[in-house]
Amino acid sequence: MQCSVTVGVDVGPGDGIVQLEERVLQAGRVAMRAALVAAVRASEEQHAACPTCGASRGEPLRSHGTKRRVVLTRFGRVEVRVRRQRCRACGQQFRPSQACLAELEGANVTPDLACACALAGASWPYQAAAHMLRDLSGAQVSAEEVRRLTTAAGTVEAAQQMRAAEQVVAPTADRVRREREYPAGAALVAPVERVVVGLDGGWIPSRDQVGGMEGKVGVVATGSEAVGKHGRHRLRPRRYVATFGSSEQIGVLAYAAATELGAVGGAVEAREQFVLGDGAAWIHTQAALHFPEARSILDWAHVERALHQAIRAACPGRANRARRRDWHRAIPDLLWHGDVDGTLAALLALRPGRVGAESVSRLEQAMSYLTTQRAYLGNYAAWQEAGEPSGSGLVERGVGVVINRRMKGQGMRWRRANADAVVALRVRELNADGIADEEDDQPSSPPAA
């Protein structure tokens, strides 16, 4: 059975393409809404028999009028008058449109619009997402409905991601059996030479926790490609993982992503494995647990930032500008070439005679940072010359892409469950596209000369 609708567009002699596009768009949406009403009516004609006893249309069936049903679709709000009938043979009441509208599950938002709301809500603030859907497709949905649908879809996605990762870490007996029975003659995936894992955290304001809460992000990459003419490169293939749960969860997710890329967990693991981070204890713990063969490296950007902050605090004021400029060049250069003792000695020389000022606090923090993270420091210049990673720009940018761009808007405060749902949707879309962000990854840079 087919149903058809007619589209009418008014065209004036002075109308340009802008006016015509808008009129065609509006006429098309009106036609789509009319077509949906006609399609539901056609479906009712095809399901006119009683679902209980099978009595067909005619004398055994009696009409009990219609009931108004509002359906929210991607092309707008549609009002359908669904029929109600009663079977005289068995006494049962039924609606012929029940089979057609069953996928709504008693709600009024179509699954297609629900997916669009979840994608838009994970990309923009909910109010902006609702306006975007209305402007682009004509969907009439409130910001609160976008929030609800985003949270619902993201909660399911986060659970699926965690469940799949846990199955990789602790496979079931059936999975182990299938892997053992893998055909001997089947083609094997070429082993991965290198895997780089970046782990970092990003803080956002929280409704549940004073001081905010930390979202943990991981980036796993097994290759890179040159971009442009200035030494820029893009890490690919790569996978992003994120959660506002525990550090154990991000460790499991990162290991599962590395397994998916063929870097770990197989008969042949990547020959070179690196874990980059800012020195947080949870990063070292998860690296040792899931990537025991990897070399853990303290991200150069974090180290350099700590040094510059200590120098600025120890030598404040315009009178120390020239001296401060010299230290900004000399001290990071020492550490860049692996001279940790020389760096600590230079920082110690900046310690003022009297204690209690803020400068001492910043300086002591930097010296303590280098001392406690000494096992993860090294000759960054040699690492870069050998083509090895020395900076976690990939995961810092990942925190920006996955968390900051969506969740650090003015006035935003998040509940943990809602935040976890949003980042699950964001990493799903990023990984599906195969693109982690719109910009290129930057190579680690040596201290400014």
C-alpha cells in the first residue's frame, strides 16, 4: 500500500535562491508531516483485523472513535488521530496503529530523533542543541528533553564500553576457547611496532562534589602521519577513552583500546610501548598494571610549565626581568638534556634567604615534583632525536576535545552520572569518525633558545 502527498511551493518573480530554499524547506517539512499521518493511516488499514480472534473488518468490529497522539520527529511535531476499535466477537478493544507505533514504547519521541538529540546534546549545550535541531531539521524538542535523551543514551553507551573493555581484560571461557580454536591458516594482523598511551585528567564544576570532579581521558595511538611542512604530525590510528569513574575504569578502557589496535594482548605485542602522563599517582599505577612493558615518561609540557612557574615566582617584579629571562632559557634546557641534578641545583640557587613568601611555595613544589618524578624523567632531547615521544600533547588535546569543549561552559555544573554519559557519547563519535580533533598534533618542542 502506498500513500502520497502533494508539495506546493509559491514562487515569486523576485525570489532568489535564499527565499526559494527556505520555502522549499518549509513545504518539505509540511509534506513530511502529512506523509507520516497518511502512512500511519495506511498502516491502520493493513492491521484492521482483531489481533485476538482475527475477526476482520465489517460487522464484528465497531469503531470507538479516535484518540489524539503527538509524535515528535526529526522533521517536526506530528499530530495523529489514531483509531480505536472494539471486536464484538471476543469483546477486546484494540488500536490498529499499535504495531506501527510500538517502537515509541509509550513515549512520543521517535528513535531517530532520540539519536539526533543524544548526538547534539553531546556536542553542544542542551539549549543550543535544541535550537540547532529546530533550525536544521525542524524538530521541536525542548532543552530538557535533549538533556534527558542524551543522558539516557550516554548511560547505555558508557555501560557498553565498560562491559566490552572488561571482557577484554577478563575474557570469558567461551572467548578463550574461540581464540584457541582460531584456524591455523587464517591471515594474521601485522604486528604493531609502537603504541603510545597518554593518560590525563580534566576538572569540571560539579553539583555533587565541592571543588569539582575529575574526568579521566586516555588516548591510545599506534602510528602517525606527517601533516604540512613544519614537522607537524597526526597520530593515527588512535582511540579515545574517557570516564568520570575510577582510575581503575580508565585503565581497563585504555588497555581494551590498545588491544583493539593490536598493540597488546595478542601473541605479538608492540615492540615499543610508552605511557605519557603528568605524574599523577593513578597514572603510574594503571601503567604498571596494564602496560608493564611500557616506558613511563613524564610529559615535558607539564615539567616545563612547573619550571617556568617556579622561576616567575622566585624572581618577581620588573627589576628581575632580565635575570628571569636568562633562567627561563637555562633551567629548562638543563632538564631537556637530562641533567636532573643540575636542574635541581639551579632551582635551589633561586631559593630566597627568608621563608614564608609565595615564591618559596612555588619553588619548593617544583623541586619536590622533579624529585618524586625522577624515575620518569630522562634525556628529552635524545628521545626526540630518536623519534620517541616526549610530550603528552595528544592527551592534553584529548582532554580539551572530549571534556573541555563541551563541559566547561559558563555556568555549567555537572552531576557525575550525566558527565559520564556525555563523554561516553563523545568518544564514541570521535572513534567512529577516526578523527580525534580538527587540529594536527604538535611535536614536542625543546626549550626556547
